[in-house]
Amino acid sequence: MPPHIENKDRKGKKDVVGMEKPLLALLSDLIRMEATTATAINQSATFCAEWLNRHGVKTEILMNQGLKSVVASKGARKPGKPTVVLNGHLDVVPGEPHLFEPKLVEDRLYARGSYDMLGAVAAMMMAMVELREEELDCNVLLQLVPDEETGGMKGTGFLAQNGFLGDFVICGEPTNLHIAVQAKGVLQLKVQVTGVAAHGSRPWLGKNAILSAMDVYRKIEGLDFLKQSTAFYDRPSFNIARIEAGGALNQVPDACSFCLDIRYLPGQDRDEILSDIRQAVPEASVSVLQEGAPVLTPAGDPYVQLLSQTTSTVADMPVRMFGQDGSADTRFFAAHGIPAVEFGPIGANHHGPDEYVDIRSLFTYQQILQKFVQSIQGREDVK
């Protein structure tokens, strides 16, 4: 079923829908899978594997903890031949049912997941089909994973642990055809503070754990690591995301806990940050809930430079290198010392009710991926 098309004046404009019809149809099918639950994500993975198989690309489905990942390759993984990994996630964040019905308005396709990141997934799949008959001087490994939005451990993390790696990785996250060579590290903490309970009418007989927790928070907020900056970042990210305390309204709470979401800069040390926090608030208990290493891919890496040059040529635009505030599956490859970047098509408002991807840029993105892989031919600097 094609996407719903708004009746807009398209006079004088090239027919975007006709130009990219197969890509648009595939993207629309992926969106309608509504991959927000394990069942739907697995159905989407099966759909992708079957679609690729029908179009001459052999696939393998790997199951881990109830979730499917799809792997497809082009070319034999031979010594001396570099491997380029194209990584995309099939899962999307939840939304109202109408958000999963694609709607095309002018050159934009509006739908949940269109920009983050099913548009890139569809383009990667189409690129694999277009490359299937070519003799390449590299190997291409496509990975379609199920859980980037919830941490990535069951998908990309699992694949990386089991040797599905390469020499360069493109994760198709939203970047508007610019290249994210860095990403902040993740350090999510639970901070627990104790007090002394008392009757609410006589609070001076107790010690209010909420007030103590406020003092602890302010001490952490003032630490030096949160004031540092780099060429790509003004500061680390620091957010108090949850607080729990108290029971009855007529009681002084004797315990309070709050959770911090810290995104530290590439180049900062996770162990030093945690040590600084614990030394600053010895009266509190600090535990790690979840963490992920930062990504620090050199902008001068030969693969990055080739991708930048290819994008500039195909898209006819200047390409900017930048750092992402959020985390992505690039971190699993960076942990193995593999250069990895986030690179995706143009769009806006991911996770929002008016999320969209630009259809022209989506077709351009597919062409960039193909040209990038083809351009490795004969390049000694990327072998």
C-alpha cells in the first residue's frame, strides 16, 4: 500500500514519488510494522530478511533473548579486504496508531520512525540489492538490529560480542547528511540518601532525607567535570531524571533516592568521574545503573574522509563533522577500536508527532552509500 499523498501543488517540481517509488514503498512497509514490541520487532526482522532474500541478497537471522537480528553480506570476508558495516535499527519508540500510517506531503514523508531510523534502513536494504551483482574491493555487512532505542545490548551489542565486526561502521542515525564522529558517554547513576523519620508535626525531631538529597545533588552539580568543554561540545549533559522519597504526608521521610543521567565528553574518564562524585558526597550511596563508552572517531580517518568526500559530491553540499549528545550503537564498535560514525538522511522531529524524512535526501543517501562502497576500489589508504 503506498503512503497517503496530500493534495499539494507540485507544479514545476520533479515527481519525487515516481523517482524513488521502490524505496518509498519499502519504507512505508517498514513503518506500518509498528515495531514497538518484541513481537512486532521480530515480525519486522522476518519481513526484512524475506524481502532481501527475494531480491537476491542472502540473509541470516540470529535470535538473542527473544529478539531477532538480521545479517546480510556482500562479498567474501577475505584477508586483506576491508569490511564496511551498515548498521540500522528496526525498533521505534511508541506512538499513537495514526503515526504509523505514512503521509507524504510535498517532499516529506511523515510517520513515526521515518527519520529515526527506518528511512536509513530502507536505503541500506536498497543499496545492498543494487550492489549484489558488483565486484567490489571490499565486503559489505548489513546489520538490522532490534533494540537500539532500549540500549542495544540484545542486538548490536550481541553481534559485536560474537565477531560481527568490520573495519568501518556507518550507523544510519539522523544526521541530515552530516557525519557524527563523536558521541558522549553514558553514566546513569542511582544516588541514595538516608535520614531520620519523625512525625510531620515535629520535623525538628528527625532528619529529612529529601533536604539532604537536595544538598547532595547540588554538590554533584558543582563538580569540575561538568564545566569542561571540547571542540565539539560546550559541556557534558547532566539531568536528574527520577526521584523517590516519602510515604505518608504526616511523616518526615527517612530515605530519598534520585537517578542521574550523565553524558560525559569523549576524552573524559568514566572512573575519574565516578570517583569524584563519590568523594564529593560520602554521605550518599552511589551505584551505577547503566553505562556506555563515548565514541571518539578521528575526523581524519581515511574512511571518514572518503565518506565526507562522497557525500559532498553526490549531495552537492558541504559536509560538517560534529558530535552527538546522545548515545547510539556506534559505541559497541568503538569499544573494539573500530572507527564508527552516525550518518543518516535529512529530516526532523524524531520521536515527535510530526517526525518526517526528506524523500529526496533518502534517495541521495542510498546513492552515497553505494558510491562510498564502490569508491573503496583501489584505495590503499582504507585497507
